[in-house]
Amino acid sequence: MTDHTAVILLACALVFLVAVLMGAAAGYLARRDHSSYPAAVTRGAVAFAAVLTLAATLTSSLTTLISR
């Protein structure tokens, strides 16, 4: 495995960890706001998906800018 591949894998792991933490925090805060468990899980899942979508968008934008 090259250094470039290792850095890419570490970046993916970091983005995934941040997404999981944001999803857990959103679910926890929703539950603290007296939401039901299904509503809190839904808010956590939406936050998780939003972080992954944002990371993918930023990655594709940076890739497009760098390749020019």
C-alpha cells in the first residue's frame, strides 16, 4: 500500500467518524428536546447522511478544481 492510498483511507475513516459523531449528537439533542425515539433516530440518520453528502460534494469540487 502506498502512502497516497493510506492517506485516502485515513481521510475516509475520519469523515465516517465525524459523520457518526454528528449523527449521534443530533439524535441525543433531539431526545433531550423530548422527541420520541424514532424521531430522534431519524434526526440522527439525516445528520449522518448530510455530513457524508457534504464531504462527497467538497471532495468532488476540490477534485474538479485541482484537475484544471
